[in-house]
Amino acid sequence: MRNTPISEIARRLMLGCESDGVVTGYQVDSRRIGPGELFFALGGDRVDGHQFLGDVAASGGLGAVVSTQYAGPAFGLVLLRVVDVLGALQGLAKSMLADSKAVVVGITGSMGKTTTKDFTATLLEGKFRVGKTYSSYNTKLTLPITVLNLRGDEEVVVLEMGMGEPGDIAKLVEIAPPDIAVITQVAMAHYGDLFLDGTAGVARAKAEIFGHPKLKKAIFYHHLHADVVTAIRCEKVSYSLQDRSGDYFLAGGVVDERGVRAFRFEIPFSEPHIQHNFLGAVAIARALKMGWDEIEGQVAKLTLPKMRFERSERNEVLFINDAYNANPDSMKAALSCFPEPKVGGKRIAVLGRMVDLGPYSVALHEEVGRFAQDRVDHLITLGNEAKPLYDQFVQTKRPAEHYTDIKSVAKRLKQLVRPGDVVLIKGSRDLAMETLVEGS
């Protein structure tokens, strides 16, 4: 972890090293390198990390883990040569975490991972020394960086685990086996790349988080697919905003614990999907024996991650930046929470395409278009895949426009907005739709 002798890093990689330097941190992005840090020169289809060793040295990096095939200059860095740089990164993180006494909480799902992770860490900080996933470093490449950059004295580590292809969650669980594992919600996502069998297939893939023998407690939203729940082999805890038969239920700020009224909170968020994430965090905190008063003491400190229903007002126009990513369920959740405009204002939704929906893409975009019909006054859609969404909405005869490039959307939005309007911006991550807020 941080402040580890590089000779110890080398030993764990089964290498020799005569340097007495101390590694202050770890990076896979050369632009983030700070003094004394260790860089992992990952290869890729478009970028090879070995090309940036000079930049690492110029930023004060101590060393780099490089391929045995690398024959270029060292630039004054300590080079640790391995056959597989990614494998070395993952193996080092696994080795370091295995020596930690921290309780590991793993969180996955199609919606709400980052918010639940951040809420959980904030609640737990009322009682424990906590480490958590940096930003959304939740992949096979980036989760190990979070692990390696821990201080080493944490009592609880909260890790977000993302999925890009089948088997990803299992790999992350191998690196960082959780003591407590959580599935937030499963939604219509990943179909295009993962070829999974609907939401049941997504649920089974996410449920790999429950597969390690170290696991003591499985926490999940109450409507998780039954075959997944049946297969869990440890204590099960469910939570819900709709069904009181879950172990945790939230309504009107009151949390029921296993069917018994437990505590009333002044929750700083009214949106149901955000309250759902809060309830998941509460279930985790209770699993770690936090008292209700201890949890309550942290609630006022909760904040949303960037681009998750993030509110900002400019020139008397309220912007809702929910642009981090999108799938049909999260689109509908955002539309359901669309704030009312001021008198004379209008609700403008700027909705980008949703990717990775495969053969379901047209039908699911149409579904969102129908859902928006009585919730939006003026619709703007972005991207070819979003055209079916536009086509469904225009049946209402309300104003709607469709564009294929974001510059045109930005220009039109500036012309359209007036004081008192509310603008919701949401779409898939690759569209970078947050720039529409920044440029307004």
C-alpha cells in the first residue's frame, strides 16, 4: 500500500530490487503521477503505457512496472520487469489486501453503485477508519489502484465493482474478496456487449460478487431475481422502498428493520432512487453493528457524486446534471424526479442515446419516449440510437427535436432556455453530456 519500500513490492512480484526507495502511491495514468509513485505501464490497443515513462520520470515518479519485452530507456526510474503488467498489478493488489485486517465491502449493480459506495463510506466514517473506491475506479484495471493506494490502517474498505464483460465481477472478487457483498439494482444494461439473458442474465453475472467463500453477508435490493437469491449460501439481507417484507424498508424518512419501526431520518434527498441508495448504505452500516444514533450523526454529511442528479442554477435556469451514464431504468427514475419549473417555466429534457442494449435498443428507447410523454414539455434527443425515443414522444404533439452531434444540441439549448426553466441532461457516458451544463 502507500509508503511501502519498492524492494517489498519487488519481493511480492518475485523480483529482485536493490533500490531503497519508498513508493508513495500507485498509478496506471501517467498524467496522475506524483513524486515517489509507482507506474504500471499497461499495454492497450490504442495506447501503450511504456510510451509515457519519460513523463512519469519528469513528474517525479520513483519507478515503473514494465513488460519484460520493453527495451527502451529507464529515464532514471526503477524498472520492475514482469511478463504480464496487468497480472502483476492485480496480483500485487490481491497480496496487499490479503495482509490487511480491514473488513471489505464490495458493491455492484446496474444502478447506484457509486452513490451507494459514497453514502456507505460517509455513514461508516462515524465509527470506523474507512477507505473507499476513488471516483469510479471499479474495473479490472482501476480497482487494484484503489486497493494499492489505501493507507493500510483502514478498518473497513468499501469497493465499487463494475462489469464490462462476462466474468469481470468474479475477477474483482478474486482480487478483493468481500466480507459483505451488495447488489444495488439490476437494470437493462450491458446487453449489446455481454449477450446476457435479459435482466436475469445481468443478475447472474452481478451475483458473482456473492461467490467467494470468505463472504459472510449478502445484501441486495428486495426484488433481485429469485434464482440468484436462492443460490446465496450465507446470511441474506434485503432492502426496499416498495415492499415491507424486506429486511429494511424506508418510507417517509422512517426505516423499518425486519418489519419493526426502527428510526426516523431527516434525509437530505427526496428522489426515490437516491433514497434507495441511502437505504442500502444503512443496511451495510447496520451489518457492521453501527447504532442508529451513530448513523444519524452522519446523515447530514451525505453528498451526491458528481453528475448524479447534480443541481446547479445559472441565469435563473435550474440544470439537473444526471449525465454520468444511462440505462432505461435510470432514465425513467430521473424523469420521475423531474422538478417542477417556476411559474411560466418549462421542463426541458435533453436525453442522449443508451448504449449496449443490443437487440432491445429500439424497444427500450421507445419505452423511455412513452414514459417521458407526460413528464416533459420540450424534448431534445441526441444520437442515432435515440431516434425511436424521439419518435414516441412527438406523438404528444409537444415540441421535440432530434440531433446527432452535441455541438448542435449545445447551440440549440442556449437559444431555448428561459428563466424559470428546468433542464434535465442524461445520456450514456461516451456522449460526455455534462459539457452541456458547463457551456450553458
